[in-house]
Amino acid sequence: MRKEKAPVTGREDCSAGTDNSTATRKHQSRAVQRAALLKWLQAHQQITTLQARNELGIMHPAGRVQELRDAGNDIATHWHWEADATGKEHKQALYVLLSCKGGAA
């Protein structure tokens, strides 16, 4: 005996305005994110976690920083508290470029 899938009804509002096709996604590869992060650090010497997310669209800056370190760049991490856009305080990293011997790899 084979079960038939019932049609999904009443869920139209859940998918309204969303399109998960890869053709319309704005996706940045890790390589593109590393390059953007390194370019920012070379220009500004430092960036916070929230800046990387808000300014560069990098949702996991710690991972990209580690990859830049693995490529030979000397990046220090300093911890401090900073408020987000809602005013809530978060402990976050401040990444400081000490030397750029490697690339974005």
C-alpha cells in the first residue's frame, strides 16, 4: 500500500517573498570573504566582529581570520564590549593586522 502526500495548504504566507534558488542568492565564497577582509584590514588596520558582519557581510569573521592567519598573516585578537544596533552589549573581537606576509589564499 502506497501513501500519497497530502497537499500543503494554509502555508502560503510562510514562503511569500522568499526565493531559495541559487540563481538569486547573493553568496560570497570563503575566498571572496577572505579577500574582502584582508583588503579592509590593509586599509584600516582593524575590524570588529560586528563591523565584519555589517560592513562586509561576513557572518563568521573568526573563521575567515583564522584562514588568513593560516595563510601567513599576523592578526591579533583583542576582546572588548560593544553595543549592537539595538543597544545590547556584546563581548566581541577586535582583529588587528600586525603584518601581511601572506595573502587571502
